Amino acid sequence: MSLINIHKVFKTYGSGHAATHALRGIDLSIEAGEFVALSGSSGSGKTTLLNLAAGFDFADSGSVVFLERELSSLTEKQRALFRRKHVGFVFQMLNLLPTMTALENIQIPMALNSFSRLDQKARGLGLLEIAGLSDRANSFPKELSGGEQQRVAALRAVAHSPDLILLDEPTSCLDTENAKVLLELLSNLNKEVGVTLIISTHDERIANLAQRRVILRDGKVAGDVSE
Ligand code: ADP
Ligand code: MG
């Protein structure tokens, strides 16, 4: 059984003359443990598709089944709880909380999932070490470089061991060196922890690292290639 099964999904924003057909019949299944790059030009529907996969938003028609649950059949509260447990999301805007340190930011999803304080801290420090950020544990986001913030955001997304991590153009504001570090971190997490990754990207380097590449064009799957 697939981790996530997207079937005949359509999504339109607005109506009449202002209608934008963001997704126009998407069929896509993602298996547990896959590392998928979602590529396609700006406006092709990448962010919309990630939002639907995470249950942040609904399709107009079609189905999104995640761990055997049809997301549209859940109430808003059930969806929020489901997402909290099963999904990690790195947004284009990182959304690190400015008043919390790197370690505290990473602890948030664990606190929400009832990890003990001790486990939160131990696991948070362990993740920071994997990412080469041990000496940054007590730094606030504004004291970190862009690349360091990206890595903290990625660590926060994996901290509670979700089944799926969605990253929306995570390297768009990174230089080559920082992008490489983030990619290696993600690739290692995929291999070692077995977490499923879907990364939307314009970046050829990311697309090449992934085992599978799904290309969107005008709201449709225009290519789906596994290595
Ligand atoms: P991508 O992430 O590939 O750049 P998006 O999923 O953000 O593409 O957008 C797909 C299309 O839907 C674009 O034409 C975009 O302008 C439109 N769109 C996205 N979000 C909204 C929204 N909230 N309201 C209206 N149109 C939107
Ligand atoms: Mg986008």
C-alpha cells in the first residue's frame, strides 16, 4: 500500500475570468521511503500539490489518501492532529519562531506530540549534531546564517519522526555551499531514518539527488522518472 495516493485531483483558485486552474488531473502515488523531487516551472502547481498532500487545503475533486485516510473526510481538527503527527513541512518562508533558540524550535513538534522534556532535548541535540550545528543550539534564528536557519527548519520538520516530510523549494535562497550541506542532511535522513521526502525545486542538483523525479507542467504530471 502506498503512503500517499493522489487520484484525479483538480484544484482551481478563484472563479469566472479570474479562475486559475492550478491542478488539472493529478494522479500520483508515493511509497514509504521514497525521495521524490517535484520539479516544474514557477506556477506549475508544486506548492498547491504539497499543500493538498499535507491536508492544508482541499482539492475541488479527486482524492488524497494518506496512510489509508481520505484527508477530505476528516474534520479540520482531525486533520490538524493527523498532520501534527505524520507530516513535517518546511515552507518557503522558514517560520522559525524568533523568540526561541534553535534547540527550542526543534523541540516544538516533539512537545506537540507529547515527547518527554528529556527526550525532546536529547533528540534535539542529537539532530543538531548530525547537522553540524551543536554549537548553535542556544542561538536565536536572527543569530544564524540563512543556511543554518534552513538546516534548523529541516531538523524541526523531522524531529517528531513524521512519515512524510514536505519541503517547498528549500534551497531557493541558499548559496551553493549551504544548499549542498542541506541536501546531504536530507539525503542522509532519507537513507538512515527512512523518512519519505517530497521536495519541490527548480534546482537540478536536488532533482538529481532524488531517486524519483516528478515533473509538473500546467497542473499536470508531465514526467515521472525513477533512477
Ligand atoms: P508553483 O509552486 O509551482 O510555483 P503554485 O502551486 O504556487 O505553483 O501555483 C499554481 C497556480 O495557481 C499559479 O498560477 C498561481 O498563481 C495560482 N495560485 C496559487 N495559489 C493561489 C491562491 N491562493 N489564489 C489564487 N491563485 C493561486
Ligand atoms: Mg511554489
